[in-house]
Amino acid sequence: MNVLSEYLKNFFVMIIIIFILIFAAFFFTLNVQVEGEMQNLILESQSEVESIRNVLESNILQLVKDSEIFGELVSYHNYLDESYIKDMTELFVDNVQLRKNYIQMRILDENGKEIVRVDRVNDIPISKTGNQLQDKSDRYYFKDIKGIANDEIYLSDLDLNVENGEIQVPFVPTLRSGKKIYMQDRVVGYLVLNYDIGELIDQIHRKNNSIYKSKIVVNDRGNFIFSNKAEDNWSFVFSEDSPSMSDKFPEIWSQINSHNRGYSEGDGWTVIYEKIDLDNLLVDNRIELSRNSKIKALYLIDYISEGHISILRDNIFRRNQKYLYIALSLGLIISAILANVFSRLSMYKKVINNSKTYDPLTGLYNRDMGLKRLAEKMSNVNKKKSILSISIIKMKNIKMINRKYGYSFGDDIIKELGKNILVTIESDDGDALRLSGNSFLVYMENVDYVKSKINMEIICEKINDQDISDKSLLKLQYGTKIIDGNNDQDIVEIIGSIEEEIKG
């Protein structure tokens, strides 16, 4: 393998390793950031739902306390006469103007007919008279109020305001309170206050501006009051079969329905929630809520879905994308540097390993490895009962060549001799080693003495092709010995006998 291919191999290996490490580190960091952002979202949601809960509880308490106050004021009379209606109308006009959240203050007679009513219209209190007064006897809250105990406060569903049998458009989210009116220890009518929750719903809508979570408000039955899906909001007002939290998110509903506040996780969702338990809230404030009340609790929920988390992850990814590109660019540079270092180390290692096996000048086996391979060949010959020719060929005048033409030229002559040896014996399944500075040992299996001498002569002739003025300096000497399966000499003895032959 050449230097370039070795470098490219190392370069691509380094790129794969470094890129894997970069991507692993990047996505680990990404996950850490997502977890951190999730914790921030949860803390933010806890703060927001607690703030909304406080405001909503404050509004509900205000409505209930006003019901107690107005309940006493409207009962401080003896008859439901014209004077009473005039006084109550003036009282309601003043308070509708003063209390911005009230859209209606009404007194119903025993049969559910309005006898006093003041509406807020464009922030102006408007009293209703005559045919403008409506019959509310068929409304669920009137039927419920009739059944409450004497001193209890009634709360309706948090639903939509209805006028003349039609839901008011645009929707007006309304919570109603009710209390019995007594005169001379007898129930003569009912106080009904309509409280506009729309401003609070708008506040929730304004806070619902995060792309990473959704706000949901449901009542104690799981009916949707506020959510991201407009078709679900207030759907329970129009149909008893409307989808509820328990239908759409049964696992979440099961988690939050049994706790007052908290944070829960499931398969692909996280919720942060607060429960407004009206029974506990009013008992803590020494107010008795009627069992007939429709609303028992409200749940304020921040919902984080798998889709929200995906958006969060995508945004964090885009925010960190440039750092990934920088890291990948540095990875390419580092890969190139490391590839160069490892290639050099690899080539150096190969040179070191080759130097233990091969002669660095000729590429033939060095003495130690060559003699080891020769010993293996001789053992093989003994087993097969075959023959092995062993020859030693020497460059007699190498010292004179070095002195006359230089050591570099002498090395070229030695290299060319080694090349000629390999080319000549290649077809005879032979091999060679550099025995010393100017001598080579050649061995060929199943080659007899005659064939071996022919090969040696060919080598001697080829060396004469060298471009040298004094051809006499290119004289070679060689000696050959044939061993067979009956050989009892070791390598040293064989080499010694061949060298004696050359000298003789």
C-alpha cells in the first residue's frame, strides 16, 4: 500500500470516529439543553397557573361575598312593591357601575320571573322594565337555587350567558351566584348575580402565547372551558355528548383528578396543573356552598405534548447548528492531521517490520530471515525426499567499484544484482537472501545442479549490462550445492562448503 492510499484510509477512519464523537457530544449537549429548557418551562408554568388560580379564586370569593352582602340588602324590606323595585334598581345600578365584572344583577320572584334587572352594556348600567324582563323559570340555575338551604350560596356552572333563550354572541363567559330572599321569614324571591369571567379568560389567552405548551381550563366534569381547539371550548353548553378531558386525555385526567396541584408525566406528555376546589376554598373563608351548586372545581392546566417538545428540540438545534458546523469543520482538519500522523507512524512501523525481514537495499530477505526460510525449505526437502539447489553468488570487486565510482553507484550495482537474481529464479520456485555486503544465497526446490548453474550464468551475464566503463569490475563468482532427503549437514556447514568452492 503506497503512502497516499495509507493516508486516505487513515483519513476516512479518523473522519468516521471524530464525526461520531462530535455528533454524540452534540446530541448529548442538545438533550441537556432540552432538559434544562423543560425545567424552565415547568417552573414558568407553575408560576402562571398559580397566578391564574389566585386571580380566579379572588374573583369567585368576591362574587360569593357580594352575594352575601346583597342577599342581606335585598331582604331588608317587608314587601315586594313598587317602592322596593325602585330601591333595588337604584342599588343595582350603582353597584353595576362600581363593580366592573358584573354584567347583570337580578331579582327573580318565586316563579322565576325577573322583577328587577340591571345589565352592563358598554360599561353603562341599564335597568330593564316591562317586556324587557324575562322569565327564567326554565333555566337550570333557577331550579337549583329553589332547592338550596336558607343561608347557603349557590354557584352555577361556569358557562355562557343566555338572553331570551339564545346564547349571547360574542360569547360572554359567566358564573352566576344565587341566594334566597326572605321577607318576614318567608321566601319571596331569589337574588341572581351574573359575573363576567371573560376578562380572566382573555388573560389566560394572552398567557397562552408559548409555542412549547398549551393552556387548558376544564371544570370538575372535564368539560373544556379553554383550550387551543376552539371547537372544544364551551362545547358542553351546546351538547351533553361533547368531548371532555376524560375522553381525549384519559391518562392525564386520571392523574390530575385526584390531586390539588402538581406536575405529572406520561407517554409523550407533561402537565402542570392547579385545582380550584370550591368547597375547600369557601369553607376556609367561612362560607357555605350549596350542594346544589353546579360547579365544584376548576382545573388550570399547562399541557406540554411530544409535538411541543419536538418544536423545542428543533429550535435548540437550529440555535446550535453553527456550532455543529464549526465542530465538523474542525473535525475535518483534525482528521487530516491525525491521518497524516498515523500514516507516518504506520509507514515507519512497516519500515521497522520490513527491516526485521528484508534487506533495505535490495528488498531480498535479510540474513536472519533468509536462513530461517532456508531451514524450512531443507526440512521440507527431507520430508518429501526431493532436492534443493543452494547457490552463493558474490560480487568480487565491489570495494573497487565503490572507490572508483562512489558508494551510491556501488549500491545501485548491488540492487540491480538482487533484482536480476529474483527475475532469473522466479520461474523455478526459488528465493534469495542477502548473505553479506556483496554475497547472495539462492535456493531453488527441485532444481538440479545443471539448471542451477545455468541460472547462475544468466545472472552473471545480466550484470554486464550495467553502464560502467570498466566491465572487468563486474566479475561475479558463484558456487552451487545440491542437497536431497539424505542430507545430514546443517546450514552453516553447507554455506561453508559452497564458499570453499568459490575460493578454490
